[in-house]
Amino acid sequence: MAAEKQVKIRKKGRAGEIWHRFKRNRVAMLGLVLFAVILLVVILADVIVPYEDAMTQNIVNRLQPPSSEHWFGTDNFGRDIFARIIHGSRNSLLVGLGAVAIGITIGGLLGAIAGFYGSHIDAVIVRIMDTIMCIPLMLMVLSIVAALGASLVNVLLAMMIANIPQYTRIVRSAILPVVGQDYIEAAKSCGTPNRWIIVKHVIPNAIGPIIVQATMAVGTMIINAAGISFLGMGIQPPTPEWGAMLNEAKNFMLSDPYTVVFPGVAIGLTALSLNLMGDGLRDALDPKLKD
């Protein structure tokens, strides 16, 4: 029976084998389900609650505790916290996913070039990345945002720049053992252009580590973006965003703790779901782990 099971898994291909290992990890599946719910909230935000509810101020109802009318209570401007968390999810995830996606694209390309060509090109790219990595991430992001101005686009740009070095090094380290393989030499001898060898043969061999790192990095980027907004350098009010909500509520955290608890829980659950998925993917992509 065990042998037949292994044959069935192999027939599904590499993707089927990875999914089979991943779904056996209950903790990783919990993270996947939780993140799927968060994505549904992002997609259906306007259906769940109108955007106007997140923006409309009503001083008469300011700092109202959770009730049947306002599930998560109201903030110091009388705005519905539940509505602001629902619509703030779009901005928070946009920064996290956008920064990681763009960082992977640019960093992955630079890492592939450095690992494939080696020599002086490799040395120049690695030294530049090392120089950037010497600067603490938050300090770099805050410096860029301070220079360009506080806005969603500038926060996304700053986070993207800060992400590039780590992906460059990850892809480079994954590619170095591949460039000397026989199939790479065969592709070169057939006259295949280097750019196609990099795209079709070299980069796919680094996909596993990139996926794992990216999954975990999105949660970190969401937390960092929230921290930047908390410092007043990120997305500016009245635009709903989880970190900005914490910044606005910090003066009321003792008298009205619900104003900081709910945005904090939203940030924590999102980061947790992504980290659980990342751990599951790391185990599923590890060729040493067999059923």
C-alpha cells in the first residue's frame, strides 16, 4: 500500500508531491486557511462593509466600546473600527505583498546574473548588496520615506529597495551550485542565449528557497509597514491602515484598550498565517523529507 501511494504521488509531478507534503502539515494548513480568509476580506471589503463607514466621522459616538452597532467599537473620531480594519487590510497587504514581489523580481534577477556570470560582475553586485545590507532595514526605510515624503507609494518603494539585497543573495547562493551542471553546459554548447539559460534553467532551481523566504517576508513587511505608519511616516490619516490606526489610538490604549487591540490582532494574525505557511512550505520543499 505504501509503495502504491508513493507511485500515485510521483504521477502527480513535483507540484503534486509538494502539495501532498504541505497538506499533511496541519499547522501549515491552518495558516493557509487563515490567510485565505484574510484575502477574501481584502477582496470583498466593499461587500462586507461600505467604505464610507470607515471614513465617516461622528464625534457624538467617539470612543464607544464594542456593541451590536459597532462590533469593534469606535475611535476618537467616532469612526467604526471594524470598517477601518476591513478596508485597512487592503493597504497593509498591498505594502507587504507589493514590496516582496518587486523585491523578488529585481533581487532574483540580480542574483541570477551574479551567480551565472561570476567574476567581476559577481563581485560588483555582491559588494553593492553588502553595502546596502549594512544599513538597518527600518533606518533605511525611514530615511527614504523622509526624503521622498510620507505616502503609500513611497513606503512601498522604500520597502522594495530594502528587500532587494536579501533576495539577491538567496538566489545567488542557490544558483552557484547549478551553473556548473551538465545540462547548463549542454545548453551553452547548443548556442542557447545566456538570458534564456538564466530564465529557463537557472532561476527555476532557486524557486524553492525564494518561495519560502517570500512567504515569511510578507508578514515581516506588514509588521514593518505598520511600524512605519505608527511612527507617522507611513500611510497618512484618514486613510485606513492598521499601523496608522495604532498610531491614532496610542493615547487611548489605557482608557479604551479595544482601539489598539483589534488592529494589533489583525496584524498579528496576518503575520502568523504567513509564517505558518512559510514553515510548511519549507518542509514540503525539502527533498530530504520523504513520506
